[in-house]
Amino acid sequence: MTSPALPGWSAAAADLPARFLDRRRPTPVPDPYLVAWNPLMAADLGLGVDPGDLVATLSGNLLPPGVAPHAAGYAGHQFGTWVPELGDGRAITIGALPGRDHVLREIQLKGSGMTRWSRMGDGRAVLRSTIREYLASAAMAGLGIPTTGALAITGSDLPVYRERTETAAILTRVSPTFIRFGTFQWLASLGEREAVRQLADTVIERFFPALLALPVDERHGAWYAEVVARTARLMAAWIAVGFAHGVMNTDNFSIIGETIDYGPFGWMDHYQPGLVCNHSDWQGRYAFDQQPMVGLWNCSRLGEALYPLVSEPAAVAALERYHPTYEAEVIRRMRDKLGLITVDGTDADLISDFLDLMQATGADYHRSFRALSRWDADLAASREALIAAIPDGGRLDAWLARYAARLANEPRPAAQRHAAMLGSNPKYVLRNWVAQDAIGNAETRNFAAVDAVRALLDDPFREHPAFERFAAGPPAWAREIVVSCSS
């Protein structure tokens, strides 16, 4: 069956050869209902409709005419171990819609039933995990970091068993493409070198069109170098906003440099460089401070899959530029957080010592930077607010003296600097306890709470006095929150 015609729908680009796809329709759920709806994403897709009219489509029960739903295969290194075949085990791409930039966005239903790659799973997602990904993608977008989008959540009272019996939910994910590093790894592992080349050419044409001006024999190396650079900049963005992904497998890395596949993620509360947000990651492979190195490791694995399309010298040259690209981006972002627009050779030490101070005092990462955004050496009250965030007056005052000397070389007036810093240091991030608060409300059918948090995360730099409590550190009950690969 198909849904009533809606403007703009088309078949998503099936960039993989047909033999690597599972042409599969979503499995219907009983009595679906709307849980959450992102109006910003809807506007970007030109969906000026009542979201209630789309529930059947977004639950996978009725599809628009002319679409060609499919799941895609890939492989990958999971926690460093090669897994030769993975694939979309619970996600089905149903079609595509054009964005306001006229670029098609693929529409994928995550949790919409079994596929060829479901293995022993049921192909479903639960309300808890779906809300987390819906809110995380909004949080990343609000922070200006490349990410897959989320249009909606639909739910059903269909029981799904994880650690306990929960209800089914389906997330509508949105991205120009869901091609991953692992897509290329899978084709290469099967000896499908021509398919690798064809997929690379398609990706370049669709998402890296500026490279088409290069001679053919230079194009693939330049493309790989750009993928490496985007990955380095993405890792820098994660570090600067205190975000830990939790499952940085090669199959969870987007070929266009977006954050993808939110599972056991976490935003920093107390500053802990070794934060491990994934309870399943008992070795700490994907700890917060390991993310830049893992990004490089994943890029290396992609380079192996692209050989000989990308020559070894070209791949090595691209990988050698990863660290300089990462370092330049992370220090640029950290300078923004400190309100610095000039460059000084002492900045790296100034930034590092502020982070060390937060770690030593158990300070909250985001509240500390937010308080620093209002600090003025001539205002005692601003120091008191900072002391409340970083409770070590002696060490803090010593650092502030160095910071004040550095600011003396800045051309901007203090008021302009404060405004810029408040636009770089969010008051609100998706802390685990905030996500759990929204989940708890949704489990009692208070679905409005989910989009209230999402609206807050859409604009995380404003004060939002009515939501002040969501800027606080974790309450006592939040110590019991555990997120793992099944979350």
C-alpha cells in the first residue's frame, strides 16, 4: 500500500549496486502515533503539513508512491575487531526529499523492522534509544556541528524486549547520504574493486563536486584527503563541545563527515579527559580523549579499502595532514571559547592549564566556560560566579592573571568579547540526565516534554530561564544512569 501523494518525494539514490542492497519494505506496526516532530527539520524539507498526516508514512505502514525502500550493506571494525558483514539491521531508507538548498536528503526509518542484516535481532528500536538519538541530533545541529538529522519519532504499543519489555519506536533520520567508511570496507573485502571505484565516483559527484575540476588521476586522492580533513575537524568539534560518541566503529563514520549513529553517547559533566560513556566499552577504547586518535585510525582503515584507487603515497600524505588539521581546528575552537581572536604562541598552554584546573577541581565543563564568558577583572561578582563553578580560588586567580594579561593584547572591547563567548559556550547540552528526564516523561505519555527539550537544544546559547534546571550538573539519581550499545 502507498500513502496519499505528498509533494517532493522521490526514490533515494541507491548508490550501491543492486546486489549489495536489500530491497525491503518496512514492517508495519499496530496503531502508530506521533511522539515527536522537529519543525526546523520539517521546514528544511518543505513539509508544510500537519505531522499527524504523516504518521502512517513515518512509521513505515504506508509509503509514498514512487519510492524504492532498501537497506544497505557494509562491514567495519567494531572495537578494533574486523567484522566482515554488518549492514542496516533495523534501518530502511524509504525515499528522499529536497532540502531548501535543493540537495536531496535521504529519509531513513530506524527501527522499522527486520532486514537481511538483522542477524539475531528483531529490527526494532525502543522509545528510550530513539528519544536519545532524536535529541542528540538536534543538540549537535544547535551547536553547529555536522550531523544526521531527525525529523520525527513515531511510537507503537508493540512490545519490544531489551533489558526489559519496552514499546516500539521509529526514528525518521535525515541525511544527504548514509554511506559509511564501512561501506567501502565491505566492497573492498569482497574484492569488488570496480564497485569501490564506482561508489567513490558517485560520492565525489554528489557530495564533493568541486573535485570534478581536477584531472581524473588526481581526483580520488584529493577526495580521500578531504574525507580525512573533514574527519579531523569533526573530532576537534566533538572535543571542543565535550562530546563523547561512545561507539566509534568504522561503520559508524560518515563518508561526508557527519556525526552518525548515536548510541551510548555522552556530553561531559565534570571535566574528565578519560570519560568512557559506553558501559560496553570496558577497555576504554572510545574514551573522550582517545577520539582524535581513533578518528585517524579509522581514516587509515578507509585508506586501506581504497587502495589502489588511492595510491599509498597519496594516502600517507593525507593521513600525515590529519594531526595538523585537527590541532588547528581544536585550538581555533578553544580560542573562541576563551574569546580570543588574535593568535599567540602561549595559547595552547593557557587552554591546557584551564582544562587541567577544571579536572583537578572536578569542575563542570560547560558551566565553567559559561561563567568565564562573563568574567571581568573589574567585577568581583563575575569572579564569585566563576569560583562557584571552579572551587579553587588560589589556582583560579593565578590562571585568571595570565588570562587577563593575554586579553590585554586583544582588540575587542570586553562587551563584544563576552557576547562572542556566550555564543561559543553553550548553556545547554544534552546531558544524560536531561535525556533521561525526557524519556521518563515520554514513558508516561507526556510526549510534549521531548520536544520541549529539543526546542531548548535547537538554541543552546540563550538563557531560557524556564529551563534553568537543565543547565545544572547531574542530580543524585542520575548516578544510576548507564548507557551501553543496547541503549
